Amino acid sequence: MKLIGFDFEIKYRPGKLNTVADMLSRKDHAQLFAFTCPVFGIFDDIRIASQHDTTIATMLLDISNGKPIAPGYSVRQGLLLFNGRVVVPQESALRARLLREFHSSS
């Protein structure tokens, strides 16, 4: 996530050409089997806020009961989507938080 704002390219360099090689580039050392992936806790917060928003909660309930709703809306993993984008409750502090997190320069 920290590198998203940067324009960079990853290139492979054989060990002989990599003068600042570390343990990860050496085949004769132990292998690392670590796996990491980003976890977005904001989605849990949106799910909770959606249950408190009457409009979104009603739409989620209608979709789960098989009732047709306006075109473009769908549900994925408990989140209401409009044209593939997550719907954030209008009267939620999450909107300001999202704007700050994704548009702040720091």
C-alpha cells in the first residue's frame, strides 16, 4: 500500500550483477515462506455503518430477500455496490475518513 503512489519497475538482476544483494537474492541461503496481503478494515466499518443507515439497510434486506431494486445495485461480501463501487452511507463519518486517507498528501 505504501508504494501505490510511486511509479516504479521491478527488474531481476542475477546475484553476480547485484552488488547490494541481500539474503533474498541468494539461492544458497534459507528460503523465506512469508505471505502478506493487505487487509482493509474499512470494509468492516462500512458494513456496520450500512446497518445503521435505513436506506442502505433496506436495500441490503430487499436484495437478500430476492426483491428487485434499482439497476446497477448489487451486494458482494455484505457490501452494497453501485456499478461495482462500494456505497458508503451518506451520514457517516466514514466519508470524511476515506477522503482524508485517499486524498491526503501525507
